[in-house]
Amino acid sequence: MERYKKATVGLLALFFLFGCESLFFWPTKNLVGSPEHFNFSKQDVYFTTEDGLKLHGWRLPDGGKSKVGTIFFLHGNAQNLSYHIANSYWLINEGWEVVIIDYRGYGLSEGEPDISSIQKDALAGYQSILSEREDNLPIIVWGQSLGATVAINMVAELSTTDKPQGLIVDSAFSSHRKIMQETLGKSWITWLFQYPLSWFVRTDYSPSLFVGQIEDVPLLIVHSERDPLINIEHAKELYELANWPKELWISEQPGHINIWDDLVWREKLVCQLGDWPDLKPMENVCEHHN
């Protein structure tokens, strides 16, 4: 019993010492692999945020097919881009260029992350794509987990001329405070503190406040009803708040951000991207592609 008391005290100490925001970020610095391991080439890209930090990303050119567009990928809260590239590299074979970035404090990027600053990072990465754009092919912003919340907030605040041609929201939570409360409530060690501690979490960047501000950007929300970390109700809430055009795809794939491990779901997304900006229900999205 004594060790559990110590664990609880330790958690509370971390919470108040480093602030509640730190619990959202679990970056690592070392890159563990490279797209070359999947037989794809990459280009290192660097860009500067408005507050002067140098951030790093990868650009993966289309895989030999005629380029059909660019995917701007915003990953989740843990590790770095080298762990997350496997979630999207397979789109290269379909003619999509993929650009993935690391937020401040992740991988080779400078600085330390916090909720407001990673919004600046995403915007800087997106603007670098726009500044180097040499075609009128579509840009689709794809955010996953924490990155999906960042993507929603970023797209909501873009000017009409800078809007992407689409937004994919993958395994997102609707509120920072709500997901903190739910996460603390899953362990008996922290259950008692789920409400008092979650009230220290800021709410001004919660995507539920921003998703309804997005207009004229086709929105695809994807979530697993067997996600152990972020309940499907978060996706349903975001869907209800969003403007049309929109679609909600619900997977039964177990795990968090594991939907695209299923080759059938990869095919669904490829079909949907081929039909973009016309959004299709997940049941028949590939109907006329067969």
C-alpha cells in the first residue's frame, strides 16, 4: 500500500511541478528509422516558427506515379515523426506526396512543447508547404490523435485563400480537459483526482470550440469504437458540431491509431482520396472503384 501512496504523491508532484500541459506530451529525440527502410526516398525539410524556433520534418515525394496531391500529416503526442511515418507512407504508392513534421521538442526540432505553441508549429509547417507550392493539386491536412486536435484548430483559423482542400480527423479527442479527466479516471490510483486535476487543464484550445468554425472544407472524421484511449463519443461530438460536408467513419479495429493496420481500411481511404472532395460513406466508398 505504501508504494501506491508514493506513486500517487509522485504523480501529483509531477503535475504541479511541470504543469498539467506536460502530461499531454511524450516526445523522444532519437529517430529510430527512415522511410528508406520502406524503400521510399525522403527529403529533410526545415522551417522556422514565428517565435524563431527551427523545426524539422520529412517530405516523401510521390512514389513514381503522377502526383495527385499533398498530405500534410500531424502526428500524435508521443515519440517523434520516425515512429509515425508508417501510418501514412503507403499513400506514396498512390501518387500522394506526404509531408510530416515534428513539433517543438520532438525529434530534431528545437524547443519545448505546450498546447498553444504546437499550434504555431503546425501553422509554420503548413505555410512552408504553401510557399513552395508549384501546382494547384489538393492539399489534405491529416491529423492523428493530438495532431488531429491541432489540425482542427489550425484549419479553423486559416484564411479563405489558405484553406486546404480537405481535413482528415483521425482518433481525436474533443476537449483537453475531458480527455485528461477520462484518462485519470481509468486508474484507481488517480481516480480520486480526476476532477480536481483536470480542472487545471486549459480549455481554450479544445477542438470542440473550433470545429464548427470550419467552413467549405470537406471533413472526414475516423475513429475506432474499440479505441482504449479516446472514446468514440469524442468523434461523435466533433461530428455533430461540424459543418457540412462531413462524414464519420467508425472502425472496429482494436487499439489507438491502429485503424490503418487493416488493409481494407487503407483501401477505403485510397478510394475516398480518389473521389475527393466528394465524401462517401465508409460502407460503399470503393463501390465504383472495383
